[in-house]
Amino acid sequence: ISGYSLVVQARDSGTPPLSSSVTVNVDISDVNDNSPVFTPANYTAVIQENKPVGTSILQLVVTDKDSFHNGPPFTFTILTGNEEEEFTLDPHGVLRSAVIFKHMVSTEYVLCVQAKDSGKPQQVSHTYVQVRVIEESIHKPTAIPLEIFIVTMEDDFPGGVIGKIHATDQDVYDVLTYTLRSEQKSLFKVNSHDGKIIALGGLDNGKYVLNVSVSDGRFQVPIDVVVHVEQLLQEMLQNAVTIRFESVSPEDFVGLHMHGFRRTLRNAVLSQKQDSLHIISIQPVAGSSQLDMLFAVQMHGGSFYKPAYLIQKLSNARRHLENVIRISAILEKNCSGLDCQEQHCEQSLSIDSHSLMTYSTARISFVCPRFYRNVRCMC
């Protein structure tokens, strides 16, 4: 307990008795009676041979139960095991290499490290750090090519995480880092540690080929990353049709079914090769395992096919479509729960272009805006 707050009352012996109160604050000052604590108590770490001088090997973690002026900053010292000065330890507790290690020279080092707190008198603790020198990387990283599809309203893309590069390495202790060619950083970024790809705001319509590479410190491997950006037109929403799928997650649809279903859907609804199929959005149906896919078809001249025409085409081809994935319903109007006849139901779709949904798999990522379906009776 760091302090007490007491209310003290003095009362006299008169008739009637009179009294007065005062608050007394008692602060308990800290004595430096706790030693620093290493977590864990002892450490093991590895470093590959031929790593450059200054390579980070280990971060020491130290806590102290005393108050702040009796705890950090801590002073770290290597007491034993560093007679040849192969290691350095910075004020933040990061152990780094001071030489280029060779596996044939020595395979293991054991250091005794001391941490001293800032109290008076100072308290100290010790830990042992076992460092193993392993052979350098012999396997190149492998990475899966990534294709990203972004759907956004006209010039209104807010940016965000649009996918993740999946890379592996057979060398157990390799740490992979990801880099992007510098001239592309005005539009995209890649997290160097986990491979997440971030798009900045305001992407234009078109195709972008990113020059991304992954490195294990010895080998550097290029990764094919292609980003397709499609900007929606308001007219697409007015002529959109929804296909509702049964028992499929967005990620499974994107990773397993989207390419095949898009191809089958094109064959079913496109009247001419020059027509364009636009997948506007995919979105789970709340409270179910169903998934809605919103799409429109544009003629070569620029105008769009009407929903009634598309629904007729879909109905005729439904059996072929279900060879790819099970369809629950084909929706133009959705008046379930409304007490009005179908011809008196008005439906409108709205897009929230600032609420993006990213469905990412190892090979394909689909980024689309959230949509809302509004229905009302006109009768």
C-alpha cells in the first residue's frame, strides 16, 4: 500500500462538545528491497554463422517490483563467457554479435549476465544465456504468387490491408523479411515482418504489378503480386443481381470457387464476348452460413443489362452453376417479412465505400465495400 488518507477529529469537553476535523495523508516511501527479475530466468538463443556484426540475438526482459525510481533504467553487464568480446549488450538489454561467428570455430557460448537497478543501494540479479551458433541458411525461401482484386466506388478508396504474402523456409531458424521496390511505395507498402500488403488511399482504376521480394538474410526471392483495381459506377448498383450461396465462408469462396464460378457465370449470362461481368461485393448473410454475391453485367456499348434479364439467364443455367457451388437463391427483390406483394416491393442498394471487407487467402485476396439492401412496400 503506497499511502493512507486519515480523517482525524478533535472534540472538546464543553457542553455542547465542539469538534473539528483534519485530513492526514501518510505516504509510504519505497525502499529498494526487490531485485530485478529476468523473464524467463535463463535464456537460450541461436545465431547463424556469417551474420554481420551487430546482428540482434536476444532481447532481455527485466521487471522490478519497486517503485519507478528504484527500478529502471537497468544497467546490464556480461560478467563471464565474453572474454574474447564476441558479444555486446546495449542499455536496452539487446544482445548483439560483435564478430562474424563461424560454426566450425565454436558451436556454443554460455554468458552470465547481470542486471542492476537504479535504487540506492542498488540490487542486482543474474541470468545465464546459452547462445548456439548454427550453420547459415542453405534453403531459399518459397513464396506463393498473390493476386489481389479491389472493388471501390469512384475515386473513393480509403486504403488499408489488402492481402498477405505467404512465404516459408525449410531452415528452421531463418527469419524472413519482405521488401517492396522503393518507387512503388507512394501507392503501396509491405510490412517487412509479416508480409501484409497495405494500399494507400486514392488508387486509380487499373492493374498494378508489385515488385516484392522475401529474404532470409542470405537468399532473396522475388514474389509475383498483381493488384487489380475496379471502380464501381452508380449504374451498376441499379442493375445488380444477388446470388445467395449455401454454407460457404467468404474466404472459401474466394480461395476455392471464385475463379471457377466467374467463368461459369460468364458463360451463363454474357450474350457477347465483349460484355463485362462485374463482381461488386461478397458479404456473409447475418445470422447464417450463407453468402451473398452482388454482380452486374455491362454491355460493350457501356449500358447494363436489366436485372430481370439476368435473372432469367441465371434461372436457365442454375444447374450448371451449381456444379461449381450450391446456390440458395437468386435475388432481385428481397421482401421476406414485408406484408406486400412482390410487384409492390421497392429495393435499393447502398454501398459504404469506407467500410472495406478483405477476404484473403494464400493465393487470392478480394477487397470490396460493404453493401446494404433496403426494401419497402409501395402499396
